Amino acid sequence: MDQREQNFQVLPFPPIREAAIDLLREGQRKHMIHALVDADVTEARRLTREHKASTGEKLSFTAFIVTCLARAIDEDRQVQACRLGKRRLVIFEDVDVNTMVERQVSGSNMGTHNVIRAANRKSFRQINDEIRAAQLGKVEEARGMEWFKWAEAAAWLPGFVRTIAWRAVERNPRWVKQFAGTAGLTAVGMFGRGIGWGLTIPFLSPTVVLGGIVEKASSALWQN
């Protein structure tokens, strides 16, 4: 046997990853509609570059998208309605956007959820500051991240027990809002570079996946 084929590592599977698998498994049960959309972010990018040039501060583009998403949902909050039983819907006034932030978990970096509460009532600056503060902190020190502690402990339970627990959470809109928010946003560009779209298995009904950014010819050029 080639000596190179024998060089490998066997690492323990992080218990917290079991919670992520459980969420994906529950998300697969939902009825999903995917849409691939292009958006012109030329002006937004120009303003953030000018801000950095004049102040040295790099504003979070994810925060800008969170702001836009929250205000768009705020115009028709039925988009984030949660099922309560068979014949009722719960529509929350606040738009709590769940987005991914890379933080330290048990000594290593990991993408963790970060819920921006009442994002529809906050400014871009406020959301930007919340995301930057979350990026600097550890999960153990972050507010509202207590679920990581019990999620790691629950990973040792049989899979069917965890499934029962997750489905109990799903049946209670208030628990869903407290745990995961009312809308989801994940940015592929946070963990890699390049262009393209992204698809996910959403736990929340309105979920946006940010792909890459690419330069395109101006529509004015095509018209001429």
C-alpha cells in the first residue's frame, strides 16, 4: 500500500454538530419554494467604500442586507407567519433575523447563529454594531447562546428523543421565535470567495442565502 494513503487523522465528531443535523432534518420536512434572484448592489457598495475611505471603518454588508430584509418583511409580516395547530397562524410584530456569525466554540472557530431582535425597528448602524460585537465575542460569553450548552448535552440522547424535542419546539411559535427568530439569513461569502447562488434547507419560512458578488455590464450600455 502506498505510504501516502496511510497518512490521515481520526478526529471526534463535535457533539454540537448533531444539533445542526437535527435542524436540517426538520427543515427537510417543510414545503419549500426556491427563487434565484439577482440584485444590484452597486450603490450600497459605493457608499460602504466611501465610508471606509473617510473613516477607516468597514461596515458589514451582511448588516445592510439584514436591514433590507427586515424592512421588506415588515411591509407584509404574513411572510413570517408561524403555524399554530391546524387552523391558526401567529404573526409577530417584530422581525427577528437569524444570521450566521463565526465565533469561538470550545476553543475553535465555528459558524453560529446570531439573532438580531426587532431588526425592523433598528437602523443599519445599530445592526452593524450588533454583528461586529458578536464577531468579537465567544459563544460562552454571548447573550442568548445558552442553547449551545444543552445542545451539546442533548447530542448524547438517542436520535428519536431529539426529534421529539425539536418537533415540540416547532409546534410552539413563541419557542421558535425565542430560539431561532422569525427570518433567516446566511451569507456564503462569509466563508468563501467567488460568485454564484446558494441553496439551503431552511428551518424558518423566510430564509435568504447570499451568494457572491460579480461585476456586470451596466444596463445603460445595453440600451445604447
